[in-house]
Amino acid sequence: MSDPHAVTAPQPTTVNVDLGERSYPIFIAPGLIDGDTLAPFIPTDRAIVVSNTTVAPLYAERLMRALECAGKQVELLALPDGEQYKNLETLEQIYDFLMEKQVDRKTTLIALGGGVIGDLAGFAAASFQRGVPFIQVPTTLLAQVDSSVGGKTGINHPRGKNMIGAFYQPRCVLADTATLDTLPDRELSAGLAEVIKYGLLWDEDFLDWIESNIQALRARDAGTLTEAIRQSCLIKAEIVRQDEREGGIRALLNLGHTFGHAIEAGMGYGRWLHGEAVGAGMCMAADLSHRLEMLDDTACRRIETLVAAAGLPTRAPADLSAERLRELMDSDKKVENGRLRLVLLGRLGQARLIDRVPEDAIMATIQALRSTQ
């Protein structure tokens, strides 16, 4: 029986991901973790919260209390925190826990944390007993605007990021914006990389808005952050609606990511945050677009200025050689028939997937956009 004293969630902003029978809502508002929004999306009375040792002490008890008030039986698994743990060994820890608790295929897995937890728990949900219900409760800006939406799940391999995984859509996404209050400044900036990405690849008006509001975003103005999350989710939901499994335009969401993933792998997962590597990667993609005469110099400088204003690096690290970075780019998922395909910019607000990019242009960009420090 539901607890009559349970907290009623605030009225959230809602974005719908339209995928037919797999459609689901994204709820955006402060205080959602303490409310009753989530319970109707849990089909039985049992759920497992998968979190990490950083987020669980902050939010797990509150989320579990709210679900218990709604009549759910909830248990917690807290994993180590960090990109370096997004691997097979940690995935096996989830499987071991589910086996130990005798979880059946109707038990819901709830990912409470950032992108690493969402990807790990999502892949576990997709694969355990060939699929169990799954819910995303992202607690970082990057996860709220990007990784929790669209159904990509997976783990890293030492030779490439996100090379092992599955497409598996959640039943809903609960983006409690109040969780951003505890987010370190570095993590907030990392999330802004993905927000900027949406403006660059899809909507120049949104890019203009980001430029006008970048200081408010970094200052954590609640209304501004909510609008950035809403706009980002609207863009991603539309792209995913058109191309759920990345057979076409969804690949555009990887703007800056081929360079960025190579930086992450080359430096060792966890040394650079994903959003930091994407920030530098977007500047590199812009520089390469300019070298190929697709993007003018003014637009190129504008991108670098905005990335820097978000508190992100605009150059690849000096201690990763140009040759090693280029080698790692060939492990990217967008390599097709042995050819590296890159997401570049035709203009601001319009990205294009390009293959047969001249090798000398790629190397010139890598060499020009490596840090001197």
C-alpha cells in the first residue's frame, strides 16, 4: 500500500522520445528523486538501484525511500566511481549481485549516477536474462543532456571507448536538476560540452542562446540549466526518433567524439573527463572543417571561444603524441570498410559525416591543436 505521506513530485518539464512501442518520457525538474514520478514505470514491486560510491551517499537513500513509500522493494548496489571502472570486470559485479539476489526478468534496474553508471547498468539490463526493465536517473549534466537519452549502453575496451554494448531504451528518464547542486565545477563544464555540441550540429539558434547564457549556466542558474537540458533533450529525441540505431544521422551526435575518444583512451580512462575530451575534439573537428574549406575562420574562432568559456580544454594534451592519437582514432566505431569517417561542420548548426578525409589534413589538425604545456 502506498504511503499517504509520500512526497508529491513537482510538475516536471517533459520531453518525449517517440519510438513507437518503445517510446518514453524524460522528466526534468528539481526534487524529482523525492517524489512519486518514478513508481508507475516499475512494473512489479521489486527494483535494484545501481549507483556508485560518490552518488549513492548523496541520493540513494532518498530515491529508495520514495520508492518504498510507493510500495516497492528496493535494494542498492554501489560500484566504484570513475570512467576507468566502465569495463567488463565491473559489469560482472552487477551480474554477480543480480544472481545473488535471485533477480528475475521483471525486476527493474535503476541507474542512479552519471554516464558511466547509466551505460553499465543499461548494458546489464539489456543482457541479463536477455533483458530486464531499465530506468535512468542521471545525476550529472552530461548524463541528463546526452548519455541517459537514446538507449546507448555499453562498456569500454582498452583499445577503444564504448566498443562493447547494446541499444536498449529505458522506460523513462528522471532528470532531477537539484542533483546538479552537488556536481563539481569540472563535471559541470564537462556536461556543457555536450550542450554546445547540440547547437553546433543541429541548431544555430540554440548555439546563439548558449553563447548568451554560458555564464549563467556555469553559475548554475536553475532556470537556465533546465532550459539547456530541455533543448538538448528535444534535439537528441528528434535525432533518435529518426535514426534509433545510428544507421544515418544519429552518427552526427558524435561531433568531436572521434578525436575525444582517442584522447580518453590515449591518456588512460579517467584522466580526462569525457566532456573535456569532447571539448577539445570539437575544436579539432572545427579546425579540420576549416582546413577542408567547409567552415570559415570566424566560425572556427567562435567555437574555440565558446568551448573555452565553458571551462573546457581547446587542445589535445601535449603528452599524447600526434601519431598515437591518430592511431587510436582508427578504433572509432565510425570506421567503415577500413575508412575513417569524421563528423565535420558544413556551417554552424549543420554537421556532416565525411569519409575519405585527406590524411595530411587530419595530421595537420592534430599537430596544430596539441597543447604546448
